[in-house]
Amino acid sequence: MIFPLEELIEYNSNMYEITSAASRRSFQLSMIQDEEIEANEGKVVSLAARQIFTKQIEFRLEA
């Protein structure tokens, strides 16, 4: 999967929140050199978005 477009289109909550979560998760994945990145053709943001939309990870933004 390149990018979870269906989930993004159907997402009806705070777009800033989900964008921030994907950005932060992408950074985490890059820093730990997660092996799933290679399996996802090196597309870190897509991997992070998929993890968020499939609820593999949970997120919460603190003020």
C-alpha cells in the first residue's frame, strides 16, 4: 500500500491532529530505522499513516 487514501478521505475528525501524528510517527520510524520501511518501499510517511489509520499505534497530542 502506497498511501491509505480511502481512510484519509473517510477521516472526519481534526485534520491537523492526524497530520501531526503522522509526521511525528514518521520521524520515530526514521530514527529507529524500522525494518517495515524497506517493506514499504522506503515510504516512511505512508507507513506512519497506515499504522495510524489501522490503529496499530495510538496517538494523543498534548498542548
